[in-house]
Amino acid sequence: MKDFKNIYMKIREVSPEHHFEFTDSPFWILITTILSHRTKDIVTDQAARSLYNKYHDSVGLENADPADVKAIIKYVGFSNVKSLRIIEIARIINHEYGGKVPDTHDELVKLPGTGSKTANIVLTQGFNIPAIAVDTHVFRVSNRIGLVHTKNPDETEEALKSIVPLEYQVEFNPVMVEFGKNICKPVSPRCNICPVSDCCDYFAQKNTGDTAIKSKK
């Protein structure tokens, strides 16, 4: 088993965690995360910020005209579905949870369009509650390095829970996401500047392959 703390501390040094830019409200973190599915960060941020500035809270969003919401988030992926979904979420929160976003995983995943990743992001970033949110970056980086060897996000979440200490879980997703965006990229990872290449499975396999090719020449 790899030395998680040693690897994570090196990643953390080059990848300061990225926080939501305009809010620390659990409600708007929830809405922003739902908008982010299949959408670029800059588009998500602009759409969420515009919604926040116009509707302010769950009451405002519940009473919004769906056509207006759709127009505001028109560049977000699946905007037709998401515009109705976030209004419905606002309604449920107002009428079933007294206007407060639930702070447990089991209750959060009952909300429309809210899977485990979204629920865990709300818990960590909105409530400072330890959890492991697995998105594409966390899944890719964790398996590339060899921290885990899993086939899907659910397996990855469970495997990471067993090796990531509670003290690091709140910051874990934002740190790994920044690392995945800037160094351990999906295509052409920047292994030459990676601080953990010496203990990375992907880098070791890549070098073994390169050596084998050179030896045949």
C-alpha cells in the first residue's frame, strides 16, 4: 500500500484547494454543483452567480419563472432539465426541510439530480463535514497514481474512505481537482513537473514502455 499522507502532502503543496468563488451557502453550493454536471467551470460559475444575484435564496428560486431560469442558465449542459430541477429542489427544501439544506448524505441524495458526489460536495464545502466526493478528476488521479484500483466512482469513494484520514476529507476533493486540472490532466499529464511521479503507477508504466521501445531500436 502506498504512503497516502506523503503523496497527498506533495500534491497539496502544488494544488491549493479551490473554493466556491461567490458563496459559502449550502443551498447555492448545491445548486452550483448540480449545474456543473457536464458543464465547464467558467460556464457553471457565471450561471450560478447570475441565479444567485437575481433570486438570492431558495424562496426566490422556488418562485422563479422557469423560462427566466432557463434563459439564465442556457449555456449550461442540459439546461432544460436543470432549470426545472433546481426550482423543484428549492421547493422541496422550503416545504420539506424548513428552508434549510439537509446536512446528511441520506437526505441529500433524496433531492432530484443529487447523487453521492453532489451530496458529498455539499457536506464538505457547505457544512465542513468530512466526506469523499468523487468526480472525474478524483477518480482518474487516484487510480493513475495507484492510491486505489477501482472501476467506478462508487468503488472509488468506498476505497478512499478507508485511506483518507477524516482531517483531510473536507479539502480532499478541491485539492485533487486542482491537481487534476493543472498537472495530472486527462490528456498529456505533466509528469515532468509532478511532485509524485516517483511513486506513481502511471509514470512507472509509461517509463517501462518507453524503455522497452528504445531497447528494440
